[in-house]
Amino acid sequence: MAERLGITLVSGGKVQTQDLVMALVMFLPAFLVLVFLGTYPIITALITAFQRRPLFDLDSTVWVGLDNFTSVFQHPQLWNSFSNDIVFTIASISIQTVVGMAVALLLHQQFTGRNILRGFVLFSYVFPVAVAAIIWRFMLSDSVGIIHHLIDAWNLPIPNTWFASPKTAMPSVIMVTAWKYFPFMVITFLARLQTIDVTLYEAAKVDGANALQRFRYVTLPMLMPVIIITLLLRTIWTFNNWEIVALLTQGGPVYSTITPPILVYDTLFKEFSLGRAAAISFLMVVTLLVAMVFYLYAYDRSEERLT
Amino acid sequence: MGVEATSSQPPADRGARGLLRSREQQITILYLLIAVTIVLILEVPLIYMTVSSFKPGVEVYRVPPTFFPTEWVLNGYQELLELSNMVIALRNSTMVATLASTLGVTLSVGFCYTITRFRMPGMRFFTILMLFVYVLPGILLMIPMVRIWGKLGLTGGLLPLALTYVSFTLPFSIWMLRSHFAGIPLELEEAALVDGANRAQSFIKIILPLARPGIIATFIFTFILSWNEVLFATIFASSQKNVVVSTTLSNLLNERSGWHSWGMINAAGVVATLPVLVFFMLIQRQLVAGFTEGAIKG
């Protein structure tokens, strides 16, 4: 039985029937959940995108062809939301990467209190995002905000409207997002830095490489794989992020921070249209796939040029 | 560490002034200063929220603003207790996160045990599928989730919320646990099997105790993830009865349920962060190890 299924023991022994039963009982539940999650939502969203399906009456299904897409393409905020999201993602990820790299390199050095500081950085990653929203809306508020008051009091040349004006709302959201999520970069980069063989640096030193050259020719190439995957994951998660925008600005003022996830949510729970929400989600997935392919292709090319 | 590195320096290097030490020591001090600045930028906002939650109502509106309260009061917490559903939310969040983590970790334990002990066909395809699930947009999951739970008549409830959390924390717990199971030598279990134990007994008596630290860490981290989640909570747990901590916070913040004082909102933030802080301290070490495996959910 086990042989026919192609199941063998890692240790090389014979698979007993009781082993097989136990393995299947333990393996299958998680397996089924994952297969279900990896396929069902995509298929459902794809099908729903071609149906008219009001949220309050899920049983009434009408096939409408491309109607959802045509109506979504005419949505006044669709293009705005996608361009907002691209700006939001690229800007916040760039800041997170640069700052994250700098802080990771710093925390990789040896000095007293390093481990405690690492702990603080890690905590910044796990505390609730809703609390981050409270903090920044409190500190930047024009009535009670301490930062708002300090900028006014010291006449600093910083636009002081933050989330309240369409001009400053997006930069403010980007700033808070970068603040909340750069610790993720620090920790993944730091974890990789610690695995780099010290003798590589010693060899580079013997060859007369200065600190900058050691970073360029030892650290950066060793970090590259983890940078590629971290940037990819974080880009996807940031592009799909609903909560930080919903909690900070809810897409406003005057749609200046609206992104596709916010649009999907509003389409679902304010317009009650499952079909149009699915159509927008579908466009999001397509955008991400195109971006991913382009990104990985560009990475392959740069690899070739390096070698 | 920096002191050790410079201890071999000749005493003359100490210079005329006590502050001017060796170059290495200066660099070390510089590093420490920059690092402390970074931590201040990261943590001062949290501290400011915490101390502000103890300010009397009028002090929050004082110009110029104060950092520390001139008078420490519990008004914010009192308001929170009286005017919000934070108590119900805390209870609900604890239930949802406990259920989600228990189920999720149980599934992952079984899964990780099997994949580290048995070789199965199609595992490579499956690992790719798992990565795919890992990056699937939450908003996309929402559409079928709303449909499924709607069909089962469970719209707006804590059970669908917990089950949704199981599904989205599962790829993460599997990644985090896998290395713990892979790290247990096969010989230990084989020895028990040779001694006449069956596989179930060896699993319970040998494998589970050895994997316990990893299991606890994974449990706590999935608990934190479920506790912090906002999107699915907003959909499934928005009613008065079914509210969870993150929906209470976002409702207070967005003032959907009336006007709220900043003292009360800050107090809510502190209350929501405390469990995360405590749990974080318990598993900080394992969490670093989990990151080293390159497995974390954003």
C-alpha cells in the first residue's frame, strides 16, 4: 500500500500499516486546508468576477460576462487607487529597505546592549497595527498632537497638515507604514548577516578592501537572495495591505489615499457587489503577477551582468 | 564587547582626557548612540501613548503639550471600562486567538511530524503551493470566505473568525515548526520503536516533549497574529456582541460609535498591547530563530 503511494520512511525502514494510517491522519487535515486555500479563493474570485451577486442575496447568481469589468473600469477611483497603491508600495518599501539595511548592519556590529536593542526592534514588528494607527493619529492630530505643536512652535519648514490634507495624506501614510514595517527588514537581513562566514571578510581585508568595498563585494552578494525574496514578499503584502490605510485615513481625504484593497472593501460592504469586488481583486492579482515576473526577470538580467 | 576588543591597547592610548579612548571604543560608543536613537524613534511613540493614557482630560488638550502627565489619573481607563465594549472584546479576542492557535498548531504539529519522518511524492509542488498561499491577498480570501460562512449561516461570528485565522496562520506555523521537528534525531524515535513502543506512543512520549519549546513559541506567535488582525475581524466581528480587540480599537479611532476622548483611546491602545508585550517577552528567543528560518507572515 505504502509502496504504491510512493511513501517511504526518511530513516529508510519499512512503512508499517499503522505508520501509514497515523501519517495520513496527521497529514491530511493541514494538507486539505492548504490545498483548499491555495485554489478555492482564486477560482471563486475568478468565477464571481463574471457574475452579478449581491452580498445580501448570495443565492441569486446571474452570469453577466464582462459587465463587472466594464463597470469597474468606469469607476472614477479605479485608476487613482492603483496609481496611489503603486506610489505607496514603492515609496514605503524603498524607505524600509534602505533604513532596514542600515539598521541591520548597525545591529550586526558588536557593542554593549546590542541584544536588548534587537529585542526592541523585533517588538516594533509584533505590536498591533491598530495601536500604531492610534499613536500616529494622536501625535499628528492638529488639535492634540505633540508633533503638530512642536512643528508649529519651532516654525519648522515641514507641511503640518498630515492626514488632513490631500497633499500630505499619502506621504504621511507612507511614513507611518515605513515606521511600522521596517523592523521586518531589519530582522530578516540581520538573520542572514549572521550566517555570513567571517573568514570572507578577513580574506577581503588581506586583499586590501576597504569597508565600502567589503560591503559591495562580500556583504551585498551574500545578502542578495534574501533581499530579493524579502522585497518581493513585502511588496506583495504592502500592495495588498488594507489595514494600515483603513486605520489611518480610510482612503481619504478626497480619495487621496484610496488603494485597491480599500476599494474592494467598499465595493463589498458599501455597494454590496461581490461581483465587482471580485473583478477588482482579480485586477490586483494580475498587476502583482506582472510586477513579479518583471521583477524576477530584471533580477536575472542583473545577475548576468554581474558575472 | 567593545571593552574586550580594546583591552589589548597600550595604556598610553587612553589619552590625556578620559573620554578620548581608542578609536575602536569611540566607534563602539557611536554605534550605541545611533542604535539608542533608533530605538527611541521606534519606542517613544509607544511610551508617549502609554503615559498620555494617564493624563487628565484637560491635560491632553494643553498648549504647549506635555510629554509626561503632571498628574497621573486613571480617567481614560475608567471611561474605557464604562463607555466601550473593551471587556467583551478582550474576552472574545482571547477566545478567538486561543481557539485559532490551538487548532492551527495541532494541524501543523501533525503535518510537520509526517513531512519530517515520511517521504511523499508531490512534496515539491506542495511547498510551492504553500508559498502561494503565503502571499495570497487577504482581500481576495475575503470574497470566498464571506460566501462560505454566509452559506453556513455563520456571518458575523467568532467561530468563522477563528477558523479564518487558522487558515491564514497555518503556512506560517508550519514554517516555524518544521525546523523544530527536523531537528529531532530520527534515532531517538527508532530506539523507542525497537524497544517495542508503537509509533503513536513514541510520538507522544518522545517527539512531543522534545518539540515542546517550538510548539509553545508557535502557539504564542499565532496567538499574537490572530490578536492583531484587523481585516477579517472587521468583517466577522463587528457586532456589539462579537466585537474583538482590534475592531474595538478601530471603532474608537474612527469614531463610528460616537465621540471618544484621546485619554480613552490611548488607554485602549495600552490594554491591547499588554498581552502582546507579555507573550513577546516569553518567546523572544524562539522568534529570532523563527525569523532565521525565513518564515514570517507580514
